[in-house]
Amino acid sequence: MAFVTRDRVRLFPRIILFGYLLAACLTIGFWFAQPLSGVSHPGGDFIAFYAAGKLAAAGQATAAYDMAYLRETYMGVLPGVDGYIGWYYPPSYFLPFHFLSGLPYFGALALWLGATAAAFVVAVRPLIRSAREAWVVAAAPPLFYNMFDGQNGFLTAALMVWLYRALPARPVAAGVALGLLAVKPHLALLFPVLLIAWRQWRALAAAAATVAATTLVSAGLYGPEPWVVFFTENLNGLSRLHLDAQVFQITRISSPLSFALSLGWNATAARALQIGFAAAVVAVLVLLVRRGADRRLVFAVTAVAAVPVAPHNFLYDWVILVLPMLILWRAVEASGLRRFEMPVILVVYAAALPLGSLPRHWPVSFGFPILLAFLAVLVRRAWCDANAGAGQAVSVASQRAASSVVPTNSHVMTGKS
């Protein structure tokens, strides 16, 4: 693709990063000059994390799931915030914010983003082979989106990369990473399926043990009641109120459910599409594993599908797409680009910025079709490469069989015993 050259790959990320820096400076400047309304202050979503941590530290963890109580708490921290940001995480996720809430708000925000960004860099650095690739990763729009929202995309992406790097040589470490990823359980749903298909029983056991340990620690600190509320009122309210009624900005959600709702489908039909997509993804993963597809590409398929399989996801979750992009790029380097791959890669790479800029009531949610195209590219490559590998294996086996037969035939033909 002529548009993508080595020189441009060096230049474009620098231009994008300069744009991020300028936007960040303007946002911070406007905020301190005259605090913005809503949640458009720097690190907007972090206010809910911080308030939930304050409630947990005060022995009121269950109250974090009460939208009115949580809002009252974070308006006490930043009175200018008048948006509605909820806490939808399992009680084990209270732990880091319990301690961060003891710091001043912006100090806690800086420490959170700095620590999770450092974890992401440490995790992904061994997968990057050149300065050019480092610039491209650093300029990926989901990274900026995650920082602007003060969200947890760096953390989830780091855990996913550690899971990828640890398999299959260090199954216990891989399991611990997966168990920690359960703080956002909707993004971890597919990985146990993959580990079962790969028969990674030690990794599964380590993941289960990690989840059990974090659950026990949180129950010991905050009691069992937050877990009851999380599995009942919280999940029920999330699915039936916020998703179906489109309380969330649906243009920033990339799931079959959000796509169907944006097209005017009713909630029942949209949920059926979501369930059907999830079932199809599981079937594809099993087929790829049974076919002997390259494990790296199968993991990339799982990582991409992990986002739309979750009905509730946002653009900051797209930070995890850095890993499948790197995996696909390694495959492209080895065997060359195939039809439509580069346009899809470019669209997926850049999409977070325009999707995040769409008006709240934009009629169609485009995130799911974009991720579906990326998923199709990865599945096609994994399937074709598996078929090519199977063909080569058959060819090699045939050649070996033929070479083992030739001496016998020659003996017969020459009359030698």
C-alpha cells in the first residue's frame, strides 16, 4: 500500500503524539482556568474509582453500587462534576483505590495512570523490535483515550500481554495474569475457553486460585454484602437499564448488542445477536485449535473477540488491541500482506479517535463492524496458515514415505535380498 511507507510510519506517530500533547495541555489549561461541566475534566472516569475507594476505606463498600450515593461522594471531591459515572466492578477491584483514595485526587490520578502505563510498557516492550514500532504503539489512539478518561485500559492490556507471553512455558504465571484480569470479568470470558481447548490445566488452576484469593481478601476487608449486590442489583441494573435504555453513550460501545440497538432493534433481538455472536466465536476458537492453527494467531483472535463478546465495553478497552496488531504484523512480515489486511489494520488503529468524537446521539454505533472486520482478517489468516501448514506436513510425510519405500523397491528391482 503506497500510502504506508517507512518514512511515513516514522513521521505519522510523531505528528499524532504532538496532537495528543497539545490537546492535553489545552484541556488541562481550560480546566484550571474554568472547570468544565460534566465529566470532561482530565481523567474524567477516575472520579468514580476514587469515590468508590473512599467509600470502601470508610467501611461503606456496598454504597459504591448505589449511583446516588456514589455521585454524592465524588461531587464532594470535585463539586463541578455533574455527570453520572457508576461503579460496576467486582469488590476485588476496590483494593487499589482503597489506598489511592488516601491521596489528593489529582495525585491519585497521576499515580494510577503512571503505574498502569509503566506496567503496560514493561509487558509489551519485549514484543517490540524497532524504534519505529515503538512510536506506532505509543501513538495508538486508544492509549490517549484511556489516559484522558483516567481508565484501566493499560492494566487490562498489560495483564493480557503477560498472559500471552507466559503461555505455554509458564502456565502458573499465565494463570495468575488471567485471574487478575477477572477484575474486569467481561473481558476475561473467552480465555478460559481457550485454555480448556489448549488443555492448559495448570494455568486454569492458577487462575481459579488467584480469583479465589482476591475474592477472599476483598470479602475479609469489606464483607460479603458487596459481592451479593454486585451479582444481583448491579448486573441487573447494568444490563436492563444502562445498556438496553442506552444510558451509556452507545457510539463508544463496540458490541453486537450496541450495534443492534443503534439500528433500532428491540432489546430481546439485540441480546439474541449478542449471544449468537459469542457462541460463534467459541465455535471458531475450538475449530482453530483443532485445526492446529498458529497459537499466536489464535490468541490474537481471542484478544480481539474479548471486546465485542462483552456487551459492556468502551473505547479505552481497545488498548488490548495493541497485542493482536503486533501479532498480525509479525505474520505479515513473515508471509506478506494479503488482500484487505492493510486497510483493516489502518482503520482499527485509527478508529478510536473518530468514534470517541461522535455526538452522543449519533444514530449508528460503528465499533462492532470495525472489530468484526479485524476479527475476520485474523481468523482468515489463522485458518489459511493452518491449512498451508497441514498441506506442508502431508507433503513432508509423503516425501519421507516415498524415500523409505525407494530402497525396498530398488532391492526388488535389482533382485537383491
